[in-house]
Amino acid sequence: MVPPCPNFTLDYAFSRKVVPVLKSKEGKEPREKTFVVGMLVNNRSDLAPDVQQIITEYGSDIISRFGVPSSDKKNGLIILIMQEEAAVQGLINQLQEFEDLQIKTVQFE
């Protein structure tokens, strides 16, 4: 049991692991960066094993992952939620070698 804190309440975000998320009682989040990394994987059957191997290397830095294949299963969309800026940059640098992979990143503070 987590002792009460006068300024924050404790919530949980669920993914592969339970991640505590602090919220201030005023409804404001602590100032921590959150990154959404979106990847459109074209030629999914060719790229998926290599892309998955790189994503797995950053598994401990990924808070949540969401993947959706296209209706014809040829392409896929992968969304990652991360908080470590260095890990985001490392992941993107490794993934940029793939021509058929589009990567977009959004940063929230």
C-alpha cells in the first residue's frame, strides 16, 4: 500500500506491466515528457521481423504498445508510448535505416 501524499494521487496505467502514474490533486500531471512514436510499416511481411527485433531492444523503455494491421495485412501501424528521450532517439535512429517505414513522433510535456 502506497502512503497518501498531500499533493498527488496514485493511478495506474496498464500495458504489459503496471506503470504508476502520478496525478496532482489539482488535476495537473507532473512535468514529465511523454512521447508517442507512430510507425507505418509498409511491406509488413518483409520488415516486421527486423522492426520487431529493434523494438524489443527498447522493451524496458516502452510503456505501452498498440499495433493494427491493414485490412489486407500488407501494412501495419505501430504506436509506442515512451518517456525516456534518449531511448526514443536511439529507437528512431535505428529504425530510420528502413526505407519502407514512416516514423512520426509527438512529444507532450
